[in-house]
Amino acid sequence: MEKDFNSLIRLLKDALNTDSPTNLDEIEKEIQILSSKISSQLESESEKININQNNLDELKILIEKIAEKNEENKEFFLEFKNFLENRKIK
């Protein structure tokens, strides 16, 4: 599971560093597949699972950065939408 977790971190880094919609779509599909695999492993494990704290911290930071980037994009598009509406451009 450690390998899958590291792959998930790598994919999130890739998603954070790309602006290409095509690349983001591919990365999203890979993340979904990997997340399902990790979820299945977590559900099937009967013993305690140890996940490296550094990996958890890195995952948390990446998720926060992606959320921040998405919020910035959302604000930009809302401002652009308001610009268009104020100029009666539709």
C-alpha cells in the first residue's frame, strides 16, 4: 500500500503543476483508479495499517494547495463572469 500511496502523492503533484485540461483528465482518471485500489485495500485489511506520517503530511499539504488553486480559479472566473454581465456580453 505504501507504493500506491506514493503514487497518489506523485499524481497530486502532477495535477498541481499542470494547466493542461487533457493532462488533468488523465491524472484524474489515474487518481480515481488508485483511490479505489487504496480504499479496497483499507477495507480488506484486518490488522492495523501503518501509513508513514510524512506521507500523510505531504498529502495534506498537496490537498490544501490544490484547494487553494481551485479557489483562485473560481474567483477569477467569477470576476470574468461579472465583467461580461456588466458589459452585456453574452
